Amino acid sequence: MIHTRKLLQAGSLLMVSLMLAVLISACSMGPSDPHTITFWTTRTGTVDMGGWKKIIEGFEKANPGYHVKLVGKPSPSQGDATALITAVRGGTPPDVFEVDRFTVSQYASIGLLSSLQPLIEKEGGKTFSDQYFPFAWKETMYQGESYALPFDSDARGLYYNKKLLREAGIDPSILDPKNGPPTIDEIMEISRKLVKKDSRGNYTQLGLIPWDDQASPATWGLSMGAKYYDPVKCEFTAFEPAFKKAYENYAKWSKELDYHKVDTFMATYQPPNAPPSQTPFFTDHLGMAITGNWLLSSIRDYAPKLDYGITYLPVGQKGDKPFTWAGGYAVVMPKGVKNVDGAWKLMQYIAGPEGQRIYSLQTQHLPTLKSLIDDPEITAGNQKFFASMMPFTLSRPPMPVGAQIWDAMETAKQAVLLGDSTPQQALQTVYDRVQPQLQQFCPFQLP
């Protein structure tokens, strides 16, 4: 027998619970304190958090009455938007979010970000955007509007061990940047002269590992003029000559050096979980490395006596202009933010001269503001070389599937190195993975 009274009691309890849930939800989504600004960052390391705390301290001092709530939100992988999607869809976005600048177009394309264009126009439009280096500003754009303010940056170059070069009878001065960028063929020829093996044929010294660290498909592709995108066809250009050559080189280098022997070399001289001081470049077992300006702080801390130099990234042909490419971060305003005024005020401080200077000095990253690039404190020592490249620095084209392109090309690189795929097969796999995703955003124009 069904007891009506019990049903009514249960129904009443359910109704009360629903009403409480609605009230709680309404409270959580109601007007927030305009003087409290919630800021999420994906970079939560000790050095980075130290920089953020100094920036927030400076902002609060310059803007009495405002309080910034700093929240660390480390991302499991590049382009992972799970935390932001959950917050935006749930109606509880942070006021300001720091993201990998390369992912801005991706986040904007799926409706997670507020366009900053109206706010930028009020600040002077092009006059405002011209404060920043073009490569950094382009990465904030999606379909003609800006969705972020550029923050820090980096740059890539070729580091070389002068001691090992001399021991191999090579004058290190041939790699002086004054001589212009070396070609890929020249660097590989030098690399061969640096190779040493033990009696069992195992490597004890190598020149350059041309697929390690920043020797990525992006680096080699851009060095040979990769475009990534055909706006007429709305197509990812996986099979363009630059990428074909890059993957053909990977196949050739893997056979020449024997990928598995190089893997053994790395496991010997830089095993998993090795301390930061234990790298083959720091311990005179690796003659050259393609990496970024961030290595300077590691050399300072872990290999201060290293006799090294830095030059431009290798290029395809003799006489090609020097080039580098940059990554970096930006600050965005997620969709649904209620405290627009407070968020915009904090964003301008972070991405402005005060915030960028604080962060650059704390982390040894490069600024994206033109006005700071000649600051002698920020660009002291060898940092000056990387800073000198900012005016002609490139970035990966800001596409809504940029992170997917990066992941697919890295996976394809590994398949070629292992001999599991030919260069053509690998690029076909990349295309088949990326193009259907890109098609969803067509027509699409790069900035």
C-alpha cells in the first residue's frame, strides 16, 4: 500500500532541497565584489609563482582597494581546456586566466573567451596593439579580433660547446652570429666531427641530436618557410615542401645516427629523474643543442664554468636570413566574466610595462613589449642575443587546431625516427587527423 503522507513528505523534502540548490546557485552566480579579482595561472612552479606574487603585490599597491585572488591551475597538456570549459559552462569563470598564447585561437573558436576588441579600441586600437611585437599580437587574434593580451616570450637558438669544438679541430668562431646563420648541412657536418664511440660502438660524445629538445617539426619547418595553412582551400598544408624535407631529414638522421644508440646515449648521460645539472651538454658529452633562452638560467645555476656560445638556428640555404620562433603566454578574459572593469585593469597591468618587467626579471623570460626589449637589466649577458631577434621572430600560425597540429606532428616525428612510418605516411596521418577538425572552423583567416 502506498502511503500518500509519506509521498507528500518526500516531495516536500525534494522541493526544499531543490529550492536550496537554486538559492545556493543564485548566490554563487550573483554580483561579485568588483574589487576582488580572481586570477588563474597554469604555471605554478616556484619561480613562476614568485613572479605572480610580485606582480599582484605591485598591482594592489598601484590600485588601492583591489584584491587579487591567485589560483594555480596547472594544465595536464598543451591545449587542454578542461578546467576553463568547466568554469565557463558552469557560470563561474575566473576574471582573468593566463594561457599558452598558442592556444588563444583554439579557446576563442569554441566560445570560451570574451573578445577584447571593444576594450582595445577604447585604449587607442592600433596604437595600443603596436606596443607589442607583431608575432605576439598575431597569436592573440581570432577571425579579426583580439582575445588576449600578450605577456612573456622566449626565443630559440643553437648552443655550442666551444671546448668540444676546439678538441675536434674546429674553430668556434665559425659559429659566431656575426657570420650569419649556419646552414643545416654545415651544422650536420660539424656534428659528425664531434662524434666519439667506445670500443663496443656506443656513443660517448655526440655533436647535435637533430630531433631533441627544440629540434621539432615546427623549428625545422619554419626554418625552411613552412606556411601551415592555405586560406583559399581552408586546408592544413601538411605536404608542403618544408614539412616534407623536415621529415625526410628525420628519417635520414635517424638511420645515420642510429636512433636506438642515441636513445641509449641519452639514458646514460641524462637518465630519467636526473638532477638538472646532469645533461650531456653541461657535462661535455654533447657538442650542440637547439633550445631556448630559458637554458641561460640553468647554465648560470648548474654549469657556470661551461665554455659555450650561441648562434642562430640553422637555415636551409646559405644566405638565408636569420630566424627564430617564439612561444609564450597571454592573459585572457573568459566568457561570462561579470567583473569586466577589474579584470581589464589587472590584465593591462600584467601585460603592461610594470607586470612584464617584474616577471622578466624574476624568470629570465623575454618581454613582448617593444619598450622593454632594450632594458639592460632584462636583457643582460647572453639574453641580449635572444632579445636582438625579437623584431624578426616568428610564431606558429595561430590556428584553432594549433595544439592538435603540434601533437600530431610530434607523434609523426617519433614514428619516422623509429622507422614505423615513411615521411609521406607520417604526414598523411597528420593531415587525416587535423584536417577534419580544422574543417569545422572554415572559412578561417589567419591574422
